[in-house]
Amino acid sequence: MKLLLAWAAKAVDTDGKIIEIQALRANAKERGPWLLRIKHRRGTIDAVLKIGPAATSAYRITDVTMREAFACEAAGLTFAEEHGIPAPRLLAADLDGTETGVLAILSTALPGTPRPPDVTSLRSLGAAAAKLHGIPLSPRPNLPLRTRPRQGEDFITERRWAARYQAASPSEQEEILTEVLSQRPGWSEDGTREKLMSIDTTPLIQRAEERLKELHVPVDQTVFVHCDLAIENAVWDKGTVVGIIDWEGAGAGHYGVDLGNLRLEGALHFGLRAAHEALEGWQEAAGREAENLPYWDLVAALNTPTSLAGWAPTVPGATERRDEFLRAALAQLDRI
């Protein structure tokens, strides 16, 4: 840790000195993130330090490694700065562990609060999203194609695997297990067996997933997307977005990847009205109507666990609100 902190201080200035450290999560331990106050010859600066294992085998969730996630965040922060997007500024990155022994990203800290005061504030985040989506971007190294929110998670595919596994004979289960492990190399065999038996679904989710299969993937110009655009990934000053944080999923994709997720996240926290507020803010800033919203709403809502009790533990009634959001999307599709 001493080497890591010395690296962070020097990244700010050759005479930089850390005078305060604050964990930003209760379970930060040795992984962070931490808020650092760094004194240097021109004054002081607040910075956020994130770290992760440098081993190339360190898988995060699916086929996305920690190394890839950190590289995306560094590229996303750099691209955001180049285009004037309100976001932290990258101060330093050790993306192979050669300097610190771990993966490390140091960025500026944004002043503000982690939550907006009310539902109408979602207009501000919708407008901030529209600014991102006004920047054309083709997939490139460290800013790859994104086709769903939280690309590193794929709950839709996992539910399909689980349904097949649970209905299969023992010999068929072994074949399915081999298939899953080939696509999820970070998963253990025993853990995968347990996971496939524990995943469940509901009639509503099954109906929504079947409907999604019937829809064509909307085609549009790929733009700069955050890929996890949510209330907690913005910093707020009262009802206005100061900046967007946590860019480890950044890439190129359809604007609906972000807009659908923002609408879902707003609905989880404030109810369906929030989805409308976010959309209004986006459309006003973009100067046009968003298209294919029911498709992207379905993708965002379905790329969540069947029960959100453990996934969104601080949001009371999250599963019920997700289901309400799903029903609204299906109803809108029925009217088209």
C-alpha cells in the first residue's frame, strides 16, 4: 500500500504528499476506492484511487477481466475529457501493475452528493446523457461495442442456461456445464453447478424474454456510451448533474443502451414517472425524439437478476418496480 500511495502522490506532483485517506465503501479493505487529499506545491487536490488484481486471470463477472475494465475506464475518462464531458479527469493509470504491483487508476474527485433531491432531477441526467450521445464513436481498442447496459453481466443468457440445465438429464447437464464454462472461464465447476440450479425466473420475465426474441435490434450510428448510466453513477449539486463517474464499461453503442438503463434506474428509485423525466431531459437536450424505447427498456430491465433483493439492497421494492417497468414496456409494444 505504501508504494501505491507514493505513486498516487507523485502522479499529482513530484512533491505531492497524501494528507488524508477516506474509504468510499464500507468494504473497501485493500481494494478501494479511496478518496485521497493530496497536498502539493500549488495547493491541495482531492482524488479517487481504484485498484484491482494485476493477474490476467482475474475475472470480474463474465468474460470481462479487471484489466479490461480498468483499461476501459482510463480510455473513457480520456475520451470524455477530450470532448468536454462533465466527468472526473484521469490523473494516472497503471494498467499492467508494473509501477504499483496492482491495477490502479487515479482520477480527480468531483464535489457534490451521490443522490438527487427529487424525481425531476432526472431531467438533468437525461440531458447529460444526450451530450454523450451527440459524440459519434466507432468501436476501438478499450472502447468496444456495447449492446446492453452493464455489458459484463448477462442475466438473460444465464437464465436461459439455467432453464436448460434444470430441465436436462444428468448427461445433458454435463454438456451444458461444459458449454457454460467455455464461455465463462472465470467460473469454477462446482460454483457453476450451484449457480445453474439456483437461478429462477417468473412468468413475466419469460414473457418479456420471448418478446425480446421477436424484436429486431435497432440500428443507428454508434455513439459514446457509459454503459451503466444510473443515479448512483452521477454526482449531484442539488438537482443538477455535476458529472458522471465509474466509466469502466465505456464504449461505443446505440444511445438506447444508456437511455433504457437510465429510465430503468430512475423507475427503481422513484417509480415510473422518473423514466418519463429522464426521457424528457434527453429529448430536450438532443433536440429529437428517442426511438425504439420499448426495445431498450426491455433489454435494460431483463439484464437484471430475477430478484433484485441482493442486487439493489438499498432500494426498497426494487423487484416490484422493475416488474412494473417491464409491464409498461410490454404494454407499449402491444400498442405499436
